Amino acid sequence: MDPFPSAPRKIGIGMFIAAVGFVIMAVGSIGLPTPNDLAHTTGDSALLPICS
């Protein structure tokens, strides 16, 4: 048996890792202000911490 995975298996593994990364980013962005919310603020208020 070959110790290295085949090319299609490598592609599948890479797609799985990318999907996990996307889920992490999507869950981490819950509750952040949207670009529309930021457009209606002044420049300085967008830099204030959320939990102050």
C-alpha cells in the first residue's frame, strides 16, 4: 500500500480543511457590524472596542 494519499483524496482533504476554515470564520463573524452599519458611523466610532 502506498503511504501517500492519491490525488483525488488529497483534493478531498484540502476541500474539507477549507470548509472547516470557512465555518470557523463564519461562526467567528456572528455579531460583528455589517458594512452598512459601518457606513452610517463616523470614522472614529468604528474603531472603538465593542465590549467597553
